[in-house]
Amino acid sequence: MKTLKIHGAESIAIEDAPVPEPSEGEVRVRMMYAGICGSDLHYYFHGRNGAFVVNEPFTPGHEMAGVIDLDPSGRWAPGTPVTIAPASYGTAQPGIEDRKYLWPGGSYFGSASTTPHTQGGMSEYRAVKSFMIRELPPGLSLRDASLAEPLAVALHAIRIAGGVENQKVLVTGSGPIGLCVVAAAAALGAAAVTATDMLDGPLARARSVGATATLKAGTDEVPAMSFDVVFECSGVAPAVSQALAAVRRAGTVVQVGMLPGAPITVNLEPLVSREVRYLGTFRFDDEIDQAITLLAEHPEIANVITHVIDAEHIVEAFETARNSQESGKVVVSLWLDE
């Protein structure tokens, strides 16, 4: 089979590898589509994602969809369309027994956080633990199902916030995750959803997935104390201060974008004077099931996808994904014509 391997910064190759044989409790999936995530961009362009360095040939990808190729248990027939919940969980800890996604010792598809690295899904075939498999409902395409993982991240952020129904929502940063938050908030009954970004392309895409208003960062003024819930999705320090300024008294700010692992300057005065809740969110729990349902019921969410590029042109795919003016979610098709 063919597989993609990152060897270091801006070094990626299509390589041959044996077709994996599923072990006990596993199935083999014929991978069809894999979205490019921000972490994938870091691994490719920088050879690392934060503290996690690529130290061995490494297959990226954790936003995946495909079909069952072989299930030794007989539960799923060959050809069954599926997506994959990419996390394995570590050891329960006191106080977070109900948050398995925070337990230490877990792993995630397409991550160099473990040694050996946890290989991702950008291969023709992948052996997958049965508990990770999510069967798709009729009518949901494999291409669109590759959005289930990032949409689950957005839904988890909304869950952390306590919901958005009838709330005035602000989303700062309209990259792929921000777009998923916009789309999810609109689908879940937010009274209004405003999105910000520095570029016109992302703002147009935010409107296409449900934003009722958009503001250009650095040009348009974000009204102070005007939003019930703010989702900060850009991961840059000035946007954190903006989010805290924009939320109402006793409102909620959820930090979705990953901030740098270094001290930053943020104006925390509103946090104190308005009793604002400022919450972090990390990956997701079981929201991928809700994500699949939303994708089936709200096909407009798939407007987050702007490009589908064949794996034979993987460098082009990464370059396109890095161009946030021109692209939202870039999805790699995994040798579908062969």
C-alpha cells in the first residue's frame, strides 16, 4: 500500500508499506479522505508541533473517513462507510474520572507526542481499534465525514461553555476550527453569531456556514460587552484581550485556539470587574457522535471544506492549507482512483 511519511521540516514522501493486518479488537479501514489540521501543518513545515518533535518517519492525519475493508469479528461488512474517533486513553486520575480525554498516557492518531510516534491516517489502509469506529448514516458522504473530528472539537468547546442556544456568540478567528464553531453554534440555535478575522476569505466562509455578521480584525471595531459567549479560536494574545473586552458581565470566554507555550500579555481587567468565566477546552470527549448527526442534518456545514487535493500532490495540499486567505479546510483524497 501507499502511505505518506513526514521525515522532518518540509520533507514528506509517498512510500510503500505492508498492508496492516488487524490484531484482536481491530478492524482494517480503507482510508479515503483525511483533513489537514493545524498540527499537521506544524509537523510538515516545522518538523514539530510545539514540544513534540518528529524523530522518526511519521504518517500525519487524524481527521479521517473511509470504508471497512476487513473486520475479523464480522460486526461490520466490507464497504461500510465510517469515520474514526482518533484517541486512545491513558490512566484515570482523581478529579477527572469523567474526562478521559485529559488522562495522562493516552495517544492520538497523527501525533509525535508518543515514542514511538502514533501514526496517522494518511495511508491507503489503517488498522483501527474497534472502539474508534463510527458508522456513517445514509446520505453523509465520506468527504464530508472527514469534518467529524474538527466539528467534534467545536462541539466540545460549546459544551464547555454551557451551550449557545438563544445566546449572542462571537467567534474570533475564522480558520477551519473557528468555522466549525460558527457552523455548530448556528446549527444549535444561537441567537446570532458574529465572526472575526484579519482576512476577507475566512470572513466570507464564515458567512457561508452561518455567521450572521462578520468583522475584520484591525479594521472594524468589536463592540464591547456585547456577547454572551465568546470562542477565541485564533490562539494569538491580542485576540484574548479582545475576547475578554467583548463579553458581557458574567459572560463566558472559551479559549479554543492553542496559545504559545510562553508568557503573553493579556488585559485581564474585564475578567475581574465583570466576573467573566474564562475556560480552556481540549480536543473532545464523545462529541464526534453529535458531529456526525449535525453533518448529516446540516449539509451547509461542509462549506468549511474548500479544497480536495489528491495525495499524489501532497506538497500542494499543505501549501494550500497554509494559505488561510484562499482555503478553509483542505482534504486529501487518498489514492481513490487506484
